[in-house]
Amino acid sequence: MKPDRRIDRLIEIMAALRTPETGCPWDLEQDFGTIAPYTIEEAYEVADAIHRGDMVNLREELGDLLLQVVYHAQLAEEDGAFAFPDVVEGITTKMIRRHPHVFGDEAARSAGMAKGMWERIKQEEKRERAAAREAVGIPGREPRFLDDVPAIFPALVEAEKLQRRAARVGFDWGSAGPVFDKIREETEELAAEIKEDGDLSGDRRDRIAGEIGDLIFAIANLARHLDIDPEEALKRTNRKFRHRFAAIEDAAQAAGRTLDDLALEEMEAVWQAAKQTPSTQQAGDQDIVSSVSPSTSTKAPR
């Protein structure tokens, strides 16, 4: 079988991998549950390639993500639920329906997107999905207001989206000020829980975890009120941490030592120097490196 630019060839390859007796043993063992984590991972790798501006890698990662779609469609076809063409038909139907100002008749196009139309279309789609589930015997219930926010989202993303959706119906703080008060309250509750005597096992650990969750949720709320994406804000901090810790690693290597050889005080000195340097590749880096003295085998005191 040769590579091809057509989606049909990818579908054929996936079907061959899943063919009993002649397919790939690993692929034959997989199901929706085992493949789902890979689907999430591939989506993140697409986002990472975009962030880095790496178009070569983006092309590859988009292919990996497309494979995940084909994989799930193949599993569904084997179950008699749907096939890949049904996925394509579903999304094209949704896009056409949601953009009557682009794909509708002349009157719809000239009128533009009317206020509230998007929500009305989505509500209609919800009713159709509920009817489709009922037709195949899937138990259903009246949709909840927050159901549009998938629980599988990363926790920080989920928190921000839950808050934003609840705010649509007025369930929200009026400004950032009260959110600061809530953060102080949650911080005090967490501190009080930690200060209690005893170990951190059982119910107490659960209570502390709950208080930490409440604090993070409140911080996400503050970020939203300030129109800052909390996920991206934390990502920026993560990148700073990577940069500054890499400076410690570079300094140790330049001194002929390893990270395990360094005392905390030495690490802190390099860390503070790195905070003042936008990049460890710039001219002033020698000042950072020199914060760690050369050593061959002596273990630094900890």
C-alpha cells in the first residue's frame, strides 16, 4: 500500500491495521477508552507546534490528530454506530447551519448574523442530539446549563469556562474587588487547615486538597475578571521556570558539576541572576555561570 494525498487512503490504512488476523496486534487491542488519551495528547502537540511557529512540525502533528479522528471513526464503524463519512457530514451540516449569513439564501446573507441566532441554533442542535440519543436507546435527561463545558477539559480551563458560562445568567461577582476578598478568605481557610496538629492522612488530606482547589478556582475567577486567560498566564510562568532552571543547569555544567552537587544557596543565587536576564543566551550570561564555583567530586552541603 502506497501513501496518498486522499483521505480515503488513510481510512483504508486504518481499516487494514484493525483487520483481524492480518492487522497490527497493538491496534487490534485498542478501544475508545485506550485511544482517548492519545487524542488529547495529539491536540496539545498541535497547539505546541503553533505556539513555537514550527510549520514543519505542525503539518506532522495535524496528521497525527487526523489519524485520531479516523481511528475513532473506524472503531465506531466496527460497532455499527457510524463511519467517517458520517463525521464529515455532521460537521459540514453544523457549519452550514451555524452560518446562515454566509451559506443561507440571499435574504439571510444580506441580513447578517442576527443577535441571539447563534444560541438559538445551538439549542436546536441540542434537541436534535437528544432525539438521536433517544432513538438509539441512550438514556437521556434534560440538558443542564453547564453541560456545554466538557468535564474532560484541563481543570484550569474548565474552571474558567464554567465561571464564564455562569456569568451569562448573572451568577458572577460584579468586579475584581470581591474576588480578591474571596482569595484572601480561601487562603486563610487553607492556612488554618494546614496549621492543625496531626498528620496529613485520610480526611484531613482531602480537606486540604479541597481548600487548595477552592483557592485555585478563585484565582482563575480573578484572572477572568481581569480578562486574562489563566491557563496562558500559568503557561507563561511555567516557561519562566523552565528558563531560570535551565540557567541553573547550565551554570552547573559550566563549573563541571551536576545539579545534585549544588547546594540550595548556589541554586538560588543563579535563579536570582536569571530573573534579571531575559535570556541565558545573552551577553551577560557569564555573570550567572560564575555564581557556581568549579568542583570535581566534592558534594555541596545541603
